[in-house]
Amino acid sequence: MTHNITLIPGDGIGPEICEAVKRCVIAAGVKINWEVAEAGADVLKKYGTPLPESTLESIRKNKVALKGPITTPIGTGFRSVNVAIRKELDLFVCLRPCKSLTGVRSKYKNIDLVVVRENTEDLYAGIEFEEGKTETLGLISEIEKLSKKKISKDSGISIKPISISGTKRIVKFAFDYAVKNNRKKVTAVTKANIMKFTDGLFFHAAREVAKEYNTIEYEERLIDNMCMQLVQKPELYDVLVLPNLYGDIISDLCAGLIGGLGVAPGANFGNGLAVFEAIHGSAPKYAGLNKVNPTAVLLSAVLMLRHIGEQASADKLEKAAAKVIAEGKSVTYDLKLNRDDPTAVGTSQMADAVIAAL
Ligand code: NAD
């Protein structure tokens, strides 16, 4: 069967990584009709927007996309394209499995955590009021009237909406994922002791959902304590479910536990659509140098192959990548003991090694 999949190469290091990963996927024996769609800083001039409607249409039509990282232009008035794709398509789940790989240097061994991050609400909702603007001053005086608390007039304001329905659907996803993937426990993480009406609501709604899953343990942690616990005893945790901002931060922490951004995959789901992408960004300083690690996007592609039912090819590709990394020969600079190791290979050559190991 031939699958129709949208490929968004992105910008910065995105295009070279996507090209390398595409070759690996094809070599694993999967038949894909790639529909290349543009997004990012490089298309801003051409379309007047970094996220053309045709790209969203392509994802809606094909239902599955593989995406390279995209730079967030600073000072153009455009928000993050990555956040915009998730919001426009209501991709409310950001799934980030973090599993130790032999051969990747890390202070930790045997990490096996799954971060389930809510993708559409919270401080990422994009509802912000700039310091000094008339509407901001109006909002401040309205809030002061309602809350009987003082806000400094020279404040900027960001709004943090967290809903019962938004929380229930993300927590349900976390539990369903736990059931399907033989996981034992779901831990909800917030700062509910301070933000009672948003983070507190998240815990309340999560408890309601947890009652429906009697085979999976449920527990709650506060985000500050969770950071310390993940550093001290990550083996105590399994699936973590978090609102957007905490989920973003904890994802990077968990990526750090397994050796860094170069090996941490991710996926976004919602409404029957799925967009697969690495946690890492576009690392502009390495763009076009054939230098960075393709593993994170490659493992995102492995998640994609499982999603489209290509289990055997996914397993084959994952094993081949693990073999190349464990051997430590044909790997990029970040996987070498010494970052200046002259035997480090480029993005494309690491993909060649994975293909040879298939
Ligand atoms: P980044 O992830 O791009 O880079 C941080 C550092 O991590 C790099 O300098 C590099 O040392 C290392 N790194 C990242 N990917 C690597 C790889 N594949 N192999 C080896 N090393 C790697 O983060 P940043 O510098 O904060 O962000 C750069 C741009 O990317 C920003 O515009 C940001 O908004 C954007 N961004 C996009 C996404 C996305 O597309 N989903 C995610 C995060 C950041």
C-alpha cells in the first residue's frame, strides 16, 4: 500500500535532516507518496506568512505529516509556526517518548518516560497584552476591580486558560496510551497549590478521568518537586501528563536525561490528524552544514510508521538506528565522546549507515 504523507522540511537544519530521514524510510521498504509542503522563515517573503494555508490543507487531506523544525521569526509579528500548526489543526496532544539508547552518552541509564503535553491551552494560547497599550491598561484596571488586587501599570499580561474539556481529553489520551502500550502509571503534574483555578482544575478533571481506568495507577506531583524527582529518581515515573508550559519544559528535561535533543522524537495528535516532529528546533547555526544528528526526526518517523500500521518497517528502522548509535562509528559529532572528534560523520552519512544496517 502507498501512503500519502505531507512532508514539511521546515528551515534551518530541517531540510537536510528530512532528506536523510526520507531516504531511510524509503529504504525500510515503505511506499510513500510524499507531498512536500512549505512553512517557515524561508517562505515568509513568498507567501506573506510563514504558514501558507496550502500547507494546512495538505495535512488535513493526508491526515499524516512528517515535519522538520521551523524557526520562529523574531520581531515580525508572527507567532511560532509550530504553535500555529498545532492550534489551527487542534492537535491537542504532544507525545514525547524518552527512552535511553545504548551508545548515547548520558548521566542516566534505562530511562523510559513518556511525556504527554497538552498542546492548545495554557499560557501558549497566545492571548497576550503588551505593556503600555491602552487595552492592557484597561484590562489591568478591570482585573484590579474584580480581584481587589494591585497590578503594576507597567505590566504585560499573558492569559492562562485551562478548561475541563481540554484537560479531560489530554488525560484520557495519556491513560489510553498507557493501556495500549502496557504502561503502569500516569502522573499528572502542575502547580495546583498556587494556581488553584487553572492547575487545580487540571488535577480535578484528571482525577475524574483516572476513575475510569482501574488497571493504571494515577498520582499527582507539583512541577517543582517533579523536576527534582526526575533528576534524582526518574525510574519511579512512567507516563507524565501536563499542561502546555510545564509539558514543554519537562520534555526538554527528559530529553536531557536520555542524552540530549539530538535523539528525542515527538508526535502531535488530534482530530484524526498526526504531525510527527523532533523536540529540537532549527539550530540555525548548523543549517546547511550536513552536521547535525538525524536521529530525533528518524525516531519521529518510526512513530509515524507505527501510526500508519507499518509496524515491521518501524521495528527494522528503529533497530538499525540503535545499532549504528551503539557502534558509535558512523555517528554525528554530538554522539562522539569528544565533540571535536574528526571521525564524526555528517547527517547524510549517518543516514547511509542506518540504511546499510537495515
Ligand atoms: P534548537 O533545538 O534549535 O538548538 C539548540 C541546540 O541544540 C543547538 O545549538 C544544537 O547544539 C543542539 N541541537 C539541536 N538539534 C540538534 C540535532 N539534531 N543534532 C545535534 N544537535 C542538535 O533550539 P533553539 O536554538 O532554542 O531554537 C532555534 C529555533 O528553533 C528557534 O527559532 C525556535 O523557536 C525554533 N524551535 C522550533 C521547534 C519546532 O520546530 N518544533 C522546536 C524548538 C525550537
